[in-house]
Amino acid sequence: MSKNTKELDLIIIGGGPAGLTAAMYAGRAKLNTLLLENKLLGGQVRNSYSIENYPGFKSIKGGELADIFQSQAESLGATIDEFDLIENIDLSDDKKIIETETCIYKPKAVIIATGATPKKLPIPEEKEFEGKGIHYCAVCDGAMYEGKKIAVVGGGNSALEEAIFLTRFAEKIYIIRRYDYFKGEQSLIDEVFRHPKIEVLLNEDLIGVKGTTFLESVTIKNTKTGKTCDLNVEAVFGYIGTEPKTDEVKKYLNLNEQGYIITDEDMQTNIKGVYAAGDVREKKYRQITTAVADGTIALLNAEKYILQKNN
């Protein structure tokens, strides 16, 4: 069966804060817009238990904030298509084609807001134990380890926040940090060091895990002395950074060494009419607020581009 072909003003790929913000502005601008998301809307925000640094909310659960983003975008006229997987993308200055499982779209402009995904732990047993003791989302999987011992690997805000969250379930939390400092906010660092359930292991590097069917222990190595030891834990949660979701567009767009999309201050990529916003693009800070700003800027510039194409 042949697919329908649809021409429209704008395709937004990705339904995190950047993509949903762009969709809000697109709806207000009365642009013929479609937002494509192959998973749940909200991006990494949905996996955050509590958010306390987004303006307008003293504290809000990540899932609730994601739902508000979605509801606001839809109320402003945005059309959202979840779980219609993209099968092919063709981008150039002259044409843009996005083919999904059900349709072929030919938009005048495209905003890439696909975000980033957690980096996998660089240990030999990662694939063997992923989902069987190795996890990357405390909100998703933390409740499985009620009364257990858990290790958290990382040194930024995510690692600190999720370690605090996991104390709701775990008997004890070890934070494994390869350096002698953290990169997170001082208030989080202070809370971690004060918490009776958390033990901080500085200058320690995760080098392996052990177990039969499920994870039973982790092996760490001191980065100063080289000494190794095992910790008896039933889970390890990794928060060692993120990797951009650029596989579908990397042959068209200029990327930096880490794979993030290079843009100018207008969110413009190397292809006319193609913009990138949020965690997927090269930038110094990756926060919900910066993603929202990116989505706003990308849409306003895409709108000008579309209007020029229409005239």
C-alpha cells in the first residue's frame, strides 16, 4: 500500500521541552505543523522525580511538568503524532522529506529536537546486566530495590538528584565518583553528604560488575592507589553524561566531535530551513530552561524562513 504524501509548513522531530515549546509557538503562529515523537512525550524531564529549578514551580514532578507542556501545546493547536516511527529522512537546502511508517511528509522547515540519551556504563558486562541490575532511570526502576543496597555512578546534578531519590527505597546508597569533587549544585552536594543512607566514594572508578542471572556486586578501582575492591549491591544506576540522538540526521548536518549538532545563535544548522534545539545541539549548559529557550528561538526563526518561502 502506497503512503500518502503531505505538504506542510513545519515538522518538529522530538517531544521534549524544546520540541514542545516550538510546537506551542507554532500553534500560536497558525503554522501547519506536526510534531513527531517515537516515545513518550516529555523527554528526559519525564524521568525526573522532582524538579525545583523551573520557573513558576517551587517543586513539580517531572511527569506532571511534561503533561503540562503537552497539554499547553495541544491547546494552542499543535498536532502531535506519538509512536509513528521515522523510517527515512532526506534534508537539503532545496527539499526536506520525512518518511514515517504511515506517511511521507514534505515540510518547508524542520526543527530537530531529539534530545540525548544516557551514556552506557563503559564496562564489559553492561549489555549482559542492563535491566538486570544496571539501570539509567531511578524513577523508572528504583522501586524494584526496596530495602536493597544500590550504587550510583556519576558526579553531576543527575547523579546527586537520583541518589537522593533512591534513598526512598534503598537501605544504602554508594555514590561512585572517579574524581575527588562533584560538578553539581552545592545544595545537592551538601544534601548528599548529610544523608545517613548515602556513602560517597571519591576517587573510585567502576570497572566491572558480577552476578549470575542478576547483578550481585560491583568492582571499583581507586584512581589514586590502583587498589580494587568489591561492593555487594543489587543494582547500579549510571549517570555519566548523555549522548545526542543524531543517527537519523548525522549524514546531513554538521556535528561536533561528541556528535551534537552545530548551530548558530539562531539555532540554524548548515542546511537552510533546518534548525536544532535542546540537548541535541552543541551547547555548554543543558537544562530544561535552556531547552525551552532553544525551542522558542528555533521556531521564531523557522517561522521567518517559512514566511519567506511562502512569498
